[in-house]
Amino acid sequence: MADPGRRRFLIDRERELGIRIPAAVAQWYAIDGAVEHFVQGSSAIIVRLEQLGMAADGGDLAAGRLLLASDYQGCCDWLVNLAWVRLLCRDWLTCGVGGSEGCR
């Protein structure tokens, strides 16, 4: 279940960085313990919630990408292309899970 504090953090981070985090990524990061659970079973270096958008010293954001993870050898990154994010509504962080209340 999504944590309201984590949702608020994601909204604030979007505002701070001037980006839109894709809904699927935001949903995953908003679930309390989801990132930590994935970290336990993975050799990848997962970007934690507090680091989201701040990893790679901002280099990925400047290139229009959001870094989510890197492999432990530093050879491969998992990125989201932010140019693809086109939302009709702010997304479920502010519109409500499973509904469109509050969407414009």
C-alpha cells in the first residue's frame, strides 16, 4: 500500500527538480518497503527514494533521463526517458489511486 509521506516526498521532488516522475515509477517508490525489498534480492544498486532524481550528480536529469538503478559492476544503468512522460492528469499521486478525482 502506498505511503502518504512517500507520496508527498515524490510530489515535492517533482516540484524541486521541475520534472514529472512516470506514474509507474512513482507508484513503486510510494510503496513503503518496495525499494528496500528489491535491494535485498538484487545485486543491482537501486536508487533509493531520497536519492531519486539526485543520482549521477544530476547528469542523467540534464540529459532527460531518470536513473533508477545500476548494476554492481557499473556497466549498465536502468533509466527512464522523461521525454516520454506525457500525462493528461498529474497522475495518481495527486488524483487519487484508481480514480480521476482532482484531475484537470
